[in-house]
Amino acid sequence: AIISVASCQWTKKELVFPKTNLSEAPLIPKPLKTIATHSAFGLAENTIIYTSQVDPKFEQVGHFLAEKIKSKTGLGISVNASNGKNSTERFIYINKSDSVELKTSESYQLYIKKDSIFLNAKTAAGAFRGIQTLRQLIPEKSNDTITDYPLWLIPTGKIFDEPKFEYRGTMLDVSRHFFSVDEVKKYLDIIAYYKFNVLHLHLSDDQGWRIEIKSWPKLTEVGGKTEVGGGVGGYYTQEDFKELVAYAAERHITIVPEIDMPGHTNAASVSYPFLNGNGKVVKPYTGTRVGFSTFDAQKDPVYAFLDDVIREIASISPGPYFHIGGDESHVTKKKDYIHFVEKVEKIVQKHGKQMVGWDEIVAAKISPTSIAQHWHTTKNALKGSANGNKIILSPAKKAYLDMKYDSLSKHGLNWSGCIPVDVAYNWNPETYVQGLPKETILGIEAPLWSETISNSAELEYLAFPRAIGYAELGWSTSENCDWEDYRNRLAKQVPFLNRMNINYYPSELIDWE
Ligand code: TNX
């Protein structure tokens, strides 16, 4: 009390804020721990963001926050510079910290006080996750009665937060239908807000090849020109792909490239028929059947080709992973499949990446550093984990974004059942596969296959709101995942969804606000 009386004589006058409750903020994913102190920080034109100068990536996070504050509130906030309104400045500090309480690279602490906000993180990735929380705490409307300029009142208190899983992904199939660079960027913008850190791109399949390979140009000249339903297809040049990688990196999201093989390879074999191993003449395919194509696993030139493909893609993919697909190779002989996966794993490793594959890959003798993505077969997940492989969980009954919500859904398939918004949320990744040790689980991923969707509006219809629930299942502790609580917070995402012009499915299970 003595300090405040003394300081009153020369600091700003005390503002009187309405009572707030940080613990009731509709944050998604729900933070690990929140302590409310019931006052407010008034975000205003005189707020300044200061960032750690030790690491330039922190300054980038500061600029990202300033830009998002601008688009939400119209306020032009300066970063690491005074804005000339010194008498009433309020600060947001984005600080690099070595605190042992920050257990992971993505952990952060947010201290919101009346006149300043401190965000602590070990790395810029942690700071980036933290500013998503801050964005979500900024109200839609300003309060215009407390001061003679508008204030956006952020509830005060402390948040300690960290992710449950290190891998929190979604997958987009750009092969069955092509999605442009701008469409993928919009998707990245949305998933970043909910703290996803991986976008897996399914870059090849029977219906189209979507990434330029300079040493094998026909892959895109021929294989890039088809898609499901007979549309014009499309592909990313390597420059396009680098642009996506950089855009994702600014959001601390890793792109995981996938070339699906030895099955799902019709488009590659149409481009270069020597690759084909199913004994038939290859023709372009624009239907939606699976399991009819295969590379020839016995030919050396096939592996020389794959060495080029993997080398070129690995060289423009800074992330640690390369996904080889490996699913539904129904016309590949079992021994050929095993031989193929083992040879391709070596190629992936030679180019400095860790192999990821759909759960079928555990049929081969793979190295414990490779990762199996569980989608279908429990036995495969268990076999992988017994072999030392980390597992990504994408169970088709719970996590497939391409399943219909219900029988009336405008888009989507239903081979693994309909997945309404509550079913998508109501499962516990840590216990879902019986017998799978928790430590084996790298994380979760929600795949969006694109047989039935071909543009952003359709993509968003299937992905949202379900992907928001997967964000929470990947980040928040199972104790903090509660459907009733979640559905109330989800209802309050409407202003963001509308501001971003997201064509979400307005499920009747949610009382949208
Ligand atoms: C199965 S899931 C597939 C895809 C299809 C999807 C449709 C997986 C590894 N393979 O080829 O697009 O079902 O839901």
C-alpha cells in the first residue's frame, strides 16, 4: 500500500475496470492452468510490444501479434519502438526465458496485469503459441467509457500452459482435388490460431501428382493435370512449395510432405509407365476407388527415380519428416511390399529425414526411429510400438475430417461412419488404442481426404468445427477436455470464424452465439 501511495504522485491515474474472470475465457485449446485476478489490462493505441532481442524470431512473433491486433481492433501497435504517447504507455513483453517451469519448447507463461502483460517462453514457438492465447483474450468490442479513447479489456491473471503432445497435425489431400497456395495459406492461418503445429500434405495419389520434381518433369506435366471428377488438377512448383513451407514456418507449423507409395501411384505411372507394377496398361484415373495401383518393387530404376523424388522434396522441406504413405497397397505382393518399404526407408534416411508411413508399414522391418500413423488397424499400432516406433493417432472412426457429420452432410464419405461434432471430440487419445503405452504416442492428426471437396468453402465445411476439437485433444490434458465445457467455448468462436470468413458446419449440437 505504501508503494502505491508513493507512486501515485507521479504515475498514471488508477483506472477502474469492471470485474473480469480469466478462468471463464472461452480459450481453445483449454490451457493447463489459469489463475484469475479479476481486473483488466486495457489494450489501446498506446500499448507497445517489446520482444526479446536475443533471438530475432521473438521479434517476428511480436510483429505477428501486432498485425493480428490491427486486424481485430484496428489499433496500430508498435513493436520495439516508442509511439510517442509516453505518458500512458502500456506494455506487452514477449520474453525469452530459461525458467525450468517451461518444460517444452512450446510451453509458455502469460502474466496479465493491469498495466503490463508478460509472455515468457523458451523458444519463439512457445511465444507464438502464447500469443494465440492472447489473441483469443482480446474482446470483439472496445469499452469506450473508462478513458477518452477506446480500450479492449483483457482479463488479468496468470496462465501456465504446455502441450500434451509434441505432434498436433491435420492433413490435407491435395491430390484427389488440388488446393491452391492461397487456399492452403488460409487453412494454415486458421489452424495456427488453435495451436496446431503440423500440416501434412498428401502430395500424390492415383488421381494426381502435385509437386514439381525437376529431374522428372512429366510427373507434373502429365500426372498433375488430372483430379477426381475430371477437373484440371494443378501442382505446386518448388517455389510455391517453399512459399508454403515459409508461411507455415512463420506460424511455427511444420509441413510434412507425403508421396504415397507403392500403392496410390497411378498418376506417377501414367507419367512414367516403367514405374508401374500391376501388369496393366496405365491410363489416367479420375474416379475414387483405391488399391489398384502399385510401383514395381523389383526394378532398380524405380528406386533411382524415388531417390531423385525424395532428395528434391527433402531439400525443400526443413522439417524432420518424410511421409511415404504405404497404405492400401492391395495389388503389391506382400514380400514386394516389405522389400519396398525397407528400401525406401533407407533412401529417406539417406536424405536426412525420419520416415513416417500409414500403419501398414509395420509389416516391414523398419527402424525404431520411423513413425507409424495409425488409421485403421489396432494390431499395427501395437506392433509398431513394440518395435520402438512412435505412433501418430488418426483413427478413422474418430479423427477423419472427410467423414460426413450426419446423413444430411453436403460433403464427405461415410465408410468409417458419420462423425458428428461430439463424437469427434469425445475420445481420449491416451487410452483409445488399448494396450498402447502413452509414451509411444507422438501425437494426433486429423486427415482431410478430398474425394468430395474441391475448394476452400467445401474444405472448411468438413474441417470446421471438428478440427478445433482435435486441436484441443492434441494440446489439453485429458482432465481439461470436457464436452459440455468445450461446446460452450466452441459456440463463442463464431466472431473469429466469421471474421475469417470460414464456411463452418453449423452443427445443431452447438448453441452458436
Ligand atoms: C482411406 S486412410 C485412404 C485414402 C482415402 C480415404 C477416404 C488411408 C491411409 N487411405 O486413400 O482417401 O480412406 O476416407
